Amino acid sequence: MSLSAAVAYRWDGRRSRLFFQMKPDSYDTASLIDFLKDLRHEFPRDRVILVWDNLSSHKSAPMREYLGTQRRWLRVARLPGYAPELNPVESMWGNLKGGELANRCVSELGEMTRAARKGIRRIRRRSGLLFGFLRHAGLPL
């Protein structure tokens, strides 16, 4: 199972939101482009700055081509290599792995999926936690 997530912060700090997807296999460029298309539906009239690490799928030729067609609503800010501490989503993953996904030995994927969804619901309900991930990364709005 693979998860992809985006933590969104309103420019004035009044709101935060967490978007995520799960899939049974690995994410690749095509599935990440699909994730971005779904993200676009969440922000139909808004402009978005996407803070991204240097995962190979994030900077592949097809991804660069797709991102080039999305400039009206999406701008990408790349993090330096090997700097997960600057990525608020990494803090979110750590929180999830330290909570609902900690010390799990499951016999079926559905059990892990349910635990992940439960953790995502917990994190979503606590907007202060989402802003804490941003503060931990040292990134201003």
C-alpha cells in the first residue's frame, strides 16, 4: 500500500486541509499526475504553491511536461535534496507512523488501510496539528 498526501494552508493562516490517497501499489509519475489532477478539483479557483522534495517521479520528464501545462494554478517550489525536515508532509507521516501505524503486524492489507484512514481522520480533525507540521519545518505562510 502506498499513500500520497498534500497539506494545504490558506495564505492568511486561517485554515489548513489534508488531502490523501491510498493505492495498493507504488506511486509513479502517472499516478502522481492523477493525484495532482484530483488536487486541482479541490482548488477550482485558487492558485497553489506545491512544496516538493526531489523524488525522481517529481522531476521526471513527463512530470515536468505536465507541470508546464498547469502554470495558471500551480507553482512548484523544490526542497533541497535530503532535507525531509523542511517538508511538513514528512512530519505528518511521522505522526501517523508513530500513532495508528506503530508496531503493527497485520495479516491483511485491509487492516493497515483502516488504521491509516483512522490516523488521517485524527490528523484532519486537529488543524493545530497541521499548523504544527508547518512550524516544525520552519516554513512561513
